[in-house]
Amino acid sequence: MHLDDVFVPEHRTLPSAGLMFGSGEIEGDAMAGLPVPQVLALMAAAPALGAAEAAVDLFRERIAGRVLAYSSAIERRTSRCRKLGSAPS
């Protein structure tokens, strides 16, 4: 955004270094002074992590009742654990 001939009070400004590296706590909003890249990295990762957790839950539900042809119960359980990457809890 570019504005010409507009007055911005000093208390409403923030140097660009403050955005990159943090500017300390801003009165009334402790999160407002945090460094933008680190906060953005956490905020952008949250939906991806939630989607991955949901995918694992759906996969667990799907394989719980799945029957593999020509296999015993132990082989089915071992196969499921292998596919999930961890033993059942």
C-alpha cells in the first residue's frame, strides 16, 4: 500500500526490523511484537498438521475392520502396525 500526504502518528508505526526480529511487547497486545516469520511458520504449519492427524485417524478406522485375504489374525495385525508405522496403543 502506498499513501501520499497522510499523517501517521508515531505510536502507530513499527520499523521493518521490528517485524522481522520482534519489537518486544506492545502495550495491550503481547503477541503484536513477536517476529512475523516465526509466528507465520507456526500458523502455516497448524492446518497441515491437523490434516495429517485426521488422515491418520481415518486410516486407523479403515484398517481396523479390513480383512486381508489368505492371512491369519496375527498377520493382519502385524500388517496394520507396519502400515501405520507404530504399534497399537
